[in-house]
Amino acid sequence: MTGSLEQVAQAIRAYNKFLITWHIDPDPDSVGSGLALQLALQAAGKEAVCVSPDPLGDWSRFLPGIESCKVFGGELGSALDVDAVIVEDCEPARCGGLVPYLQSGVPVINIDHHGTNRGFGEAFYIKPEAAATGEIIYELIAEYLQIPLSQPMAANLYAALAGDTGTFRYSNTNSRVLYIASELVRQGADPAETALHLYENRAYEEVDLIRAALDTLEISPRGDMSWITIHRAMLGENHWSGQQSEDVIRYPRMIRTVKLAIMFRELEPSRTKVSFRSRDNIDASRIAGLFGGGGHTYAAGCTLDMPLQEAKALVLETAARILASNSAEQSGG
Ligand code: AMP
Ligand code: MN
């Protein structure tokens, strides 16, 4: 834990007009947390607007308040004229086109659960033990700011928790998360509807892309590492959404012997996004950190300024070395 949630609450009490933002490739945790916080601040009589650094996928359409969310396209005029910016679910460096604005001297409040975030701004709270940023936002709204949770806030926070726990299946699912989820359902969040929108609301093209992605599935000779590759041509005209990463990376991670699942995605001819999912004490954030990225122990990512094939070769070689030394350590060798 770094920083203090009380300091964050104090900074929020002190200001009146907020811009809330999150990371590129937005996911249910970042967007749900942002919308819930926006609704809470508005309920407390403050002004707040959510600005996403990247377009939002279709999956986000069911979130209450999403229609008021702006997407940063280079200019926002008076929307940027606020007392403070709340950066949540990431460090400010991951806010894409908004990074120069965040460095322009505007007060920044940073709330996150990525252990690789050292904390930024005049008030920050980084809690890696939190399963989702939504868990911290729940504590902030309900316990620190003591703003009554409305149904729309609960629906957003439930989506945030569901998103980052794989709907309460991953190892970050604990009694605290389930307690908060239960409170959110009591306030009107709908688990079945949330799951439907997050997992069973894809366009045909998105599912067809999973088919093409599965065709690229590979596995290491020892069976401990498996990966999938998304070429730009596979996307056609379609935009990639954060939810699709989850759709695809689940296949290599499903394999019994796999300790490290990797997805390589070609962003541009010389830019490659790499996602990692791990288990059995393999620290994915450490591997991503070697390439300038970060994240959590069992879910992390990075972006390399390299063509797909080059990035693949480098990352696979590095990861194989780490897995080999890890298994040597475990067998006492
Ligand atoms: P992804 O690979 O985008 O599915 O992300 C997996 C996890 O790692 C998510 O919690 C991300 O927020 C986090 N993550 C991805 N890329 C980075 C990065 N460059 N720096 C820090 N955290 C990251
Ligand atoms: Mn998150």
C-alpha cells in the first residue's frame, strides 16, 4: 500500500470540479470505477466528467452514465478546465493522449491497484491487495466520503469487480471482494445482466476473430508457456476492445501445464502489445517490467516499439529463461 485513502478523500473534499480518466485500452474496472466516482461526486454536489483516452468498446454501453463519457480526441476545450484530475486504475503515464495535459500542472489525484505504480500527484492511494480499482472506489465513496450508494453507482462498481476478477474466479477473489459484491447487489447491481453484457454480447466478427486467433496457438516444448498472436490483418476494419483480450488470452491459460500465457498483438508495423497471464508464483508484472510495462503478479502487459516477429522472439526467449530458472529454484537445483 502506498499513500492514503484519507488524503485522497481530503483532496476530493477540497475541490469542486473534476475530470476523471483512466488507462488506454479501457476495461470494465477502469470505466466502471470512473463512472461510479463521477456519479458519487455529482450526488455530493460537485461537477465531474469522465474522459477516456481511448474509444470505449460496445461492452460498455450498459454501464449507467456511459452516455456522458467523453473520448479524448486531441481537444476537449473547457472540459479540461477543472480543479483536479482523478487518474484511476493506472499511473498517469498510461493515459495516452492525455499525458501532456496531466503534466501541465493541473492537480492530480491517483487511485490504483497496480503494484508497479509508485503513486503520483498531490494525493494518491495505491493498494495492490485490492482485486480491482472498483474495490477502492467503493471504500472511498461508502466509507470515506460517506455518499449513499445509488443503484447506478452499484451497477458500475459491480461491473468493475466482475471485470478484474474474471467474475469472481481469479486468485484475487477473496471474502472482502465477495462482501462488497454482495453489498452492491443489495443496492441493485444485477450479476446475470452484467455477465451477459461482459461475456455474451459480442458481434459475429469478434467471435470470428477468436477462431482466427486460435489458429495461431503455440506451446513451448516444456508445455509451461503458450501463446497466441493477433496480426493487424486479422482485425480488418474492426477496433480491438479490452474485452477481446480477455476472450483470447483465456485459451492459452486454459492448458493444464501452462504457467505463463502470452498474447502478442500487432498495433502498428513496429509496435507490439504483449499481455501476460500467469500462475504458480510466476510474476507476470516482473516480466512485463523488463520491457517497460507492469501490472499485477498474475496479469500484466507491456508495449514494445518493435515489429511483431522481433517482439515475439525477444519476449519468448526472456520468458523461457525466467520459467526455466524458476523451475530450477523450485526443484532446489
Ligand atoms: P492487458 O495486458 O492489457 O490485458 O493488462 C493486464 C494487466 O496489466 C491489467 O491490469 C493492465 O492494467 C496491466 N497493464 C497492462 N499494460 C501495462 C503497462 N504498460 N504498465 C502497467 N500496467 C499494465
Ligand atoms: Mn484494474
